[in-house]
Amino acid sequence: MDDVVNRLARELADAIAAVVADDPKVEACREKTRAAGYEMRVSLEAVIGFVNRSNPTAPAQAGTSRAVPPQQAMEISVNDRRFLRSLRIAVDETPEEVE
């Protein structure tokens, strides 16, 4: 069963990646990024769940996702903040200790 679920999840992931790669809006954004002197890498993460029809209470998740700990520390560089601001994404400022 796991091989079938993993194969189906991989097919779905490949189909999503192909659609995103071929989308004219995505390509236009990548061209703008290149014109600004940057190279962009797009990475999408999805959680894909399957339910066996013979046992609907037992979901089986494919191995294409990874669990993220709820309190994972994350460091954001100046370039990361600049990029997020360009996308109009606000980042909560955490007070930094000044020595």
C-alpha cells in the first residue's frame, strides 16, 4: 500500500511542479527577479493525505511531506526581510539584545 500511495503522491507533486513551472505569471515573476540581478528558486511544500476506502478512519500520508516542529526557531536575514517586504509580507520583529 505504501508504494502505491508514494507513487500517487509523487505523480501529483510532479504534476503540480510542471503546472507551476509552465505558468506565465510565475515565469513573469522569475524574469523580473532576473532583471533585478537575482536568481529565484521556487519550492512548494504540500501535505498529501490518502484515505483507504475500505477503512475510512485510517488515513495514510505519503512520504512527500516533512513534519515541522511547532516551536522551530527561524533566523531571517536582511535579504530575507527585503524579499518578504517586496512581496508585501510583514514579519514580526523580535527584539534583539544589544550588548
